[in-house]
Amino acid sequence: MNLIVFFLSFYMGTSAIADSSTFSDYNNERVTFTLQNKSLKSIPLIIPGVMKPNLSPKSKSGVTFRIGQKILFKYKGKRKVLLVVSKELAGKTLDVAELIKKAKNIIDGKISTNE
């Protein structure tokens, strides 16, 4: 649960990356982790400068991204930040459907970022 709140906190405007100089320090450092779709629907994602993948239903995809890379999704016609890649993701498996569900609830005001 804490991991999900950590990722969603980026959506709400807080960030572990203080400024652009901090980002440039990590620009070449990469992290490998897994994006998992436990749902029965395909999940389209937006990864700026990389690709626009669709996670197939009931699938896992191993990925390697630079620290600071944003992973977005579309909600109500707008791009929303789902997460920002950080060192803490190394080796983790993220349930993308659950992250999106929680992000939508935060956007809609149904839950706060403190939950």
C-alpha cells in the first residue's frame, strides 16, 4: 500500500526529484522492474519518448527505464502521471490496473493521497 501511495503522490504534485539538476544526475541510471496487468482488459499506457504500449490482459512485462521517466495513462481525455520511475522500483512487480484504479479515485476525490 505504501508503494502505491508513493507513486500516486507524484500525480498530486509532489516529487522525489527536486529540480532538473537532480534529474540530470540520474539521467543515465536505469531501473528494471515488472508491469503487471491482472485485469481482463488491455491497458494502454503512454511513455513519453519511448512508446505507447498496451499491457495485455493477465500479463507481465519486464521493463527497464531511466530514473525520472514518467509513465502516463489517459483519463477523461487527459494524460495523467501514473508513476515516475525511481530506484525503489528495482525488482518490483507493479499491478498497473490497481495503480490506475487508485489514481482515478484520487483524481475524482474519492480517496486522499494519505490512504
